[in-house]
Amino acid sequence: MVVRLERAVHRFRLQSAHNLLDEAFATVPPEAFLRDVGRPLLARLDDAAELRFATSLLELRLLAQAQGWERVHGPLVVLACAPSDDAVLELIALGLALAARHCRISYLGAATPVDALAEAVARQRAAAVVLATESAALDRRDGAELRALPCPLVVVGRAREPIARSLAGVALDADAPTTPTRIAGLARRQSSRRSDEPSPT
């Protein structure tokens, strides 16, 4: 399958690639698609145009699998990339795995401004935030706003360890099989704590 997809990408044959991805999604669970098909495909490509074409195609198809994740009955998890990052494939795949574990998803996507993230968290009363970052750089204002979030912050991506330390968050490997379960557990515990709080008068 991956070799056939690679040939379609080399020739920029969009319909052929879509047909092959239809086959892949028919046999591979959505939350395992990136691990089993997407990343192996990208690893075989070294041309910048082909990589961009394949990445955009994979993002489109993963988001198509995500339809309805905002209506799942369960605690809300907000997914966002850090302001300077656009590595969305892992974030979407993680969201699919969280939806399968009964978490409702709010997906903000690539290069999310921190003030927009904080507003989304407050307005939607999010139970957890997942921040994807490939760079260890955050300005002081953004760091302060992220530390002030009223729910658990999980950091994934290559820069997760230093960013999580600086933000008092939790660093998790998005590829680890236990990560979706751990995030879902954090969200459920936060949601349960809120249900125990007295209602505002």
C-alpha cells in the first residue's frame, strides 16, 4: 500500500492517491492510520513538493475521519499547535484516538495564537489542552498565559520536555500507545472535579 501511494505521489496523481487512501482506511483504524500508513509514506519522500503534496493530502483525509468528534459525549479536549508550529498530522491522529476514548474534541489547528487558545479554553470550559510543539521557543507573554490555563496542559511534539517544564505541564509522547488513555483520564478527572464544585450564585 505505501509503495503504491508513493508512486501516486511521485506522479502527483490526486485521484489515484485518494483511491488508495480509501483502501487504507477500509483496513486500518483511523487512529492507527498515521503510524501504519502516513509516516511510512512521508519517510519515503525526499522531494519538497512531493512532501507538501502528501502532507496536505494526509491532513485532508485525517480531518475527514474526524467528522463528528466535536459531538462526542465526554469531557472536552482542546487541540492546538504552538504559535510557530504547523505539525498537525500527529495532533489530528491523537484527536481521533481521544474521540475513540469518549473525549469531545475542539481542534484549533496549526500556528494557534495563545490568546485564541486561552479564549477557546475559557469559553468552552475545556477539561484539558493538548499543545503540539516542535520548537522550544515561546515568548514570555505566551508562556504566562499558558501557565494560567484553568485545566491540565499536555505537551506533545519534539520540544515537549522543555516546554512542559517551563509551563508546569505534562510532556507525553504522541506515539506512545498509552498517551490517549492518559490524556482522557486527565480530562475526566478535571471534569469530575468541576462537577463537585458548588454552582456560582
